[in-house]
Amino acid sequence: MPKSFIQTFLNNYISASLIATFALLLGVSIGSQSIPFSSIWETLLHHMFHTPTHVPATISQIIVSIRLPRVVLAFLVGAALALAGVAFQGLLKNVLADPYTIGVSSGAAVGAVIVFFFQLHLSFLGRFTLPIVSIMFALVTLLFVLLFARLAERNMAMETIVLIGIIMNAFFGSVISLMVAFSGEELRQVISWLMGSVAMRGWSYVSLFVPFFIIGSLGLFTHIRELNAFSFGERTAANIGVHVVRKKLWILLSASLLTGAAVAVSGTIGFVGLVIPHMTRLICGANHRKLLPLSFLYGGAFLALADVVARTIIAPRELPIGVITSLIGAPLFAMLLFKSLRRKTG
Amino acid sequence: MNMIDVKDVSYQYGEKQVLQRISFTVHEGEFFGILGPNGSGKTTLMKLLSRELSLQQGDIFVAGQHIEVYKPKEYAQLIATLPQHTDVSFGYTVKEMVELGRYPYQSTLFPKWTKEDEQVVSDSLYAVTLAHKQHVLLEQLSGGERQRAALARALVQQPRVLLLDEPTNHMDVAQQFKLLNLLKQSKLTVIAIFHDINIASLYCDRLLFLRDGKVVACGTPRQLLNESMIESVFDTCMKRHEHPVLPKPLVTFVPFLEQSIDDVLWHVTQHENMVVIETMKPFKVLSSALVGGGMRWATTFVNRHVSLDYRCDDAEQEMIEFLRQQGFDEQWTVGMMTAVDIRDVVFTSAYEPVRFFVAVTAGVGNAVDSANAWRRADAIASPGTINTFVFIDGHLSEAAFVQALMTVTEAKTKALYDKQVVDTQTHTIATGTSTDCTVIAASQQGTYYEYAGTITAIGKQLARFVYEATKTAIDRYNERKGENR
């Protein structure tokens, strides 16, 4: 199949970086007060290199304290979810796997809600209590899903994992509803948070997220060859000398880290980890050497743009960002499931 | 050097004992085949060697060290595996898949792709003749090509041992031999599971027979491929024979054995210019005939009269044309020529110790004494003059075929001696003529004869009847010569 012009154009890092930059600038630019790109550049340069600026202080304030942290967080969360999706799909050899569809996001959300509900504050973790508890829940959920799937069916068919994801989502969803019901008014805002949002988070949330994001991304970017090996099955991976158990754990840990931390700061934003790797694979093929960095860039750009749509489409009110991603992701998910079932039945 | 030493290895899945105290050794550079019926433990053994399963009891030593000592990457540099099915991942090109095989040579944290890596990958792609397809997506390859791509990945591991689990599954005949030839040339130590006994015999230096998780035998194909061994391992009736070109034994399955119940086994028709003997069922034949000579199965036996001055550059082709014109299928026909008048053919038959039938045409114009033939200057082979057909309703071993041939020849020679037939050039008593032909045909049913030498029951009767028939035929020849004069 010859590649289309668009595929060729998108299949390099320069295009991807340009698109990512454009998405970031657009995210900062659009809002109740429109800000031209030039002002954004000026303000950024001013803050980094103290160059002179003509941008009014109020605008500068909006850019730096409100818009920028929101857009950066959206970008990082999008990148994190896309990377986690790539990792799950590579490891499980399952194009339907993403943090949301296999229930890991819901697990992390339960962890986050527990932190809110019990006002948890572990002193040795400080403000990192929230992401760390979320990550732990994400990891435990993931291990449970894998164990369950393997017990149910040795070869871990695609549909099995998806079914288990549905069970997980239903169960954790009711656990969260239960906690919200018990808590009365205080946790009402949790519901909108659960739908996923990067609104009103500020730099503190970005700084809460960044350490885990860096560790998780590094964890995956150092395992590109292993991810490629796992794509050919665990047996093949073992045959070419991959330390299967150890490397698998590393990859799962990294993906859980990214998922858990993302959920902790932005709630459950579904399908990013499904849509982006799928689209990117169409552009650059399955090799993780390219798939991983391009998914990173396109995932970030995607969520930054989704956020723009979420806050402009019914302005001045905002939609949860998860609504936008699900609107795009769910039909794609249905299509992929349909295709895999069709392939099976011939 | 011993590359692999398996010592007293047992393995069980739950309650089920799959391997029981298996021991064997594979030498460096050997092509080692593992055979056995389904459920004999072949695959489990292979999985232990590839470390997909860990040892339960016993020890395996690879290149002198215990199998569990090696780290995953070290082991992958030593042993590569070509699985029965190649898992194909969508969206990867052939080259990307093959590159994975360099994994054990790269450091974990800062992997570097060196010129050497690139060289090894391209060499392997050339070796499996996939270089031209290196940028093609895997899902666009045929099954055989995918298997070759998997082999290329195994080769770039630069292993010392290659493990193959039925490597030629899902391949057509040409692809199978291509792959196996490639492996044979690679000089690697190869351990392979085979389903096809004949392919194993052609390629393996040694074989291991497994049954019910135990070693039944281990040795060269020539040692192991005998009928009773195969029957005891595979529960199948097989016959052994020899490869037509290579010094390798082959086996053939015998799906069923029909008993002869027909009264009429052969049918003779005498024409103006030929005698045709047709058998009701195919007979196994050893002959020196012009068409269909050697070992083969046949239903039609033609002794054709040609004139004494018959000359043809390609007599065989001319004979085949002749047979076709007569409506015979040359694939099932044994055809020979004689200058003798076909009316003088002699038939005899007997029922003891088995039913057999002898037909002889004789002319002694070209009589030769083989002991003194070197003194003769001529080298022209004109149409055969003593043609002997022997049909036996019995089951002859290959050795018995050869012995029957000897017996018949000796009887013929004695007939010539007693008839005082003289080699006209050396003036000594002839042993035969320059282009004699003999056919030994057996129905391969009924009584089994391992030997058919001159002193065996069957040999005695054969010799007697051939001797008598040849003498009669010479008499008739001489009479007709007298008449013509």
C-alpha cells in the first residue's frame, strides 16, 4: 500500500515537533481573551531571558499563570497517556489496550478519590501522596488484570482483556460512586474531575506530575528494543535474549507510573492511549523506535488541541476534556474491535 | 567436542510424566534430528533446550557449562531458536524483524548500532534470499518467506547452535529443501524436530527416536532406519529402500497389504512381432531391460522382435515410441528387444515352492565367453539374444532379487555350457550373449523370501526351470537356423 502524502509528511520529527509547538501556541492563544502568537513568544522570551517586552502585564499574567500551565499539563498528560497506550499495546500484542480500556485508569482514579475522601496525607510523601497512591493503584489494578486474563485464558485474547477492562471499569466506577455518596457535598466536584479536566490546575499540578512523567518516559524510551521484541511474542523475546520477567515488569511499572500520575492530576481521560498509537502506527509503522517518540509528540498535541475544543465549544462554559477524547476514541475503539473480530472469524 | 550434553532429564506437567531420564549428546557441527510420534515429548525436550521451560530433574550442559549458568543474553548468543510458527507482528518490515536478533550483542542502557551489526543483518538477509524484500512489511510475505525471515533473525544472533521445531511446516517442497540446504551449508550445530522420516534421513548426521518420553534409540540414520525399529517407534508398517542418488536410506509407508486371491496372475499374448506378458497387479521388477530397467514396478512386459540389422542412435527412445504406438504406458512397462524369431519363445511354470513362471527367448549368434571377452575387438551391442523373464508370486527382499538374478544367470550359463555354445571369436565355450536381458518380477505378496540363492528352495526351482527353458530355447533356435539354411 503506497503511503499517502499526509502519511509521508507526518512521518518525521520536524513535522511532529512543529505540530506540537503549534498546538501549544494555539492552546495559549485561544480563550475568552485572544492572544496573538507574537505576544506569547515575547512573554516567554521575557520570562526566560529577560528580553524587553511590550505585552501588558495582565496579558502576560494570563499567559504565564493561567493558560501556559493548563496547556503544558494537557500536553504532558496527552503524551503520557499515549506512551502508556503504546507500551500496553506492544506488551500485550493487543491494539485495543489502553490505560482506560483495560481499567487501569479507573484503578488509579479510585486511589485518587481515596486520597480525597480520607484526606490522606502521608508525611514522608508530602504533596506527592496523591500521585503516588494513584500510581500504586494503577499498578495493582494492572497486575490484577493481567493475572485475571492469564487465568481465564492462557493466550490472552484481545477480547478477553477488553472484557476484563469493562468489569474493572464497572466495579471501580461503583466504588467511586459509593464514596461520593457517603461524602455528601465535598466530593461533588470529584465527578467533573472524573470526566477528566486540566482546568484550573496551575503550575503546582505540573510540578506534581513532571517527576513521574520523566521517570516513566525514560523507563519506556530505554526499552524500545524490548517493546519491539515483545511485539513478536514473549517466546520470541526470550529466544533473542530478553530477560522477559524483568523487562516486562519495568515496562509495566513505567506505564503505570505515567497512567497513575496522569489520572492523579487530570482525572480519567479515556482513549488517548488508543487513538494516538493507532494513528501514529498508520504514519510510521509499528517499530517502537519511531512509534514511541512520535506518539509522544502527537499525543501531547492531540490533548492540547482537545482542551482548546473543550473550553471553546460551549464557551463560556467548559466541557470535560474526557468528553472530547471519548467522542473520538469510542468509535475508533469499536472499529478496531470489529476488525479484530472479523479477522478472527474470517 | 560435545556441544550439548543432556543427562538424565525428566520432566512432568502436573501428574503427567512427559520425559523420563533422557540422556544424549550432540557434537559440535552436527545436524541432529529428533523424531517420535505425537506426545513423545519432542517439543518439551526442545523447550528445555531453549530454556522456555526450566529443568525439573537432570542436567543439561551447553558448550561445557550448565544451562542455568547463562544469562539470557549470553544464552541467546549461543543458541537461537526457530519456532514452528513465526509470530508476525503487523507493521514491521523484514529488516526490522531481523535486526531484533542483534539484541544480545547490544548493551542495555546505551545500545549502539554498529557497522558490524548492519553487516551481519545484511549478510543474513542475503543468506535467506530475502535481501530484495527487506523493506517489505511482514504481513505481505508468504508463509515460507516469513519462516526464512525468522531464520535470518536467528542467524544474526550468530549462535553456535540452532534449535528448530519442525522448521519446514507450512512450506512447499521447494521451500523445504531451500531452507534445509541453507542450514546444512551453515555448518552450525543444528538440533531439529522432524515429522518426515525421509527428510530427517537425508539431512541428519544422527537421529534420536523418542517414544512415550523415553529414548528408544540414538544413532545414524543408517543404523536406525530399519523396518522393525520404525515399526516399534511409530506403530506403522514401513519398508526401507535406498535413495536413488545419495547413500541414504529412505522409508516408505505400506498403507495396506492385499492378499492375492486371483487365480490368474499373468496373461501372455503372442503377436507377430512381440510377446506381451501382462500381470493383473503391479509386480516389483529388477531387470536389465532397455525400457524400465533397474528397480521399478510394472504391469506389462514386452519382448519385441527386431531384425538383426536393427540400428538406431537412440534405441530407448525408439522403443518408447513403439510401446506408445502399441498403447502401452511406458511408466508401467518393461521393454526389451530380441532378434530371435518370437515364435520360438519357451514358457514354463510351476507351483512349488510358489507359483512362478519363466519365459525365455534365445539366440546364440552373438555368443560371448565373458572370461575371454577382453580378447575381442568388437564393441557393438546389437539386439539382445537371450531374454529371460521370471515371474514369482512371492514377496522378495531386495537381496533376494539380486540373488534370484544371480541364480537365473548361472542357470543360463550352465545351459549354454551343456549345449556347447561357442564364442565364435575366441573359440571357447560361451557364458551368454553380448546383450542378454533378464527380468526378475515378484508380486510382493504372500510368502516372504529373504534369500533366493541357488541352494534355497525357491532358488533351486528357479534355476531348474530356467536351465531347462534356456536349453529348449537354444534347441528351437538351432532348429530354425537349420530350416532357414
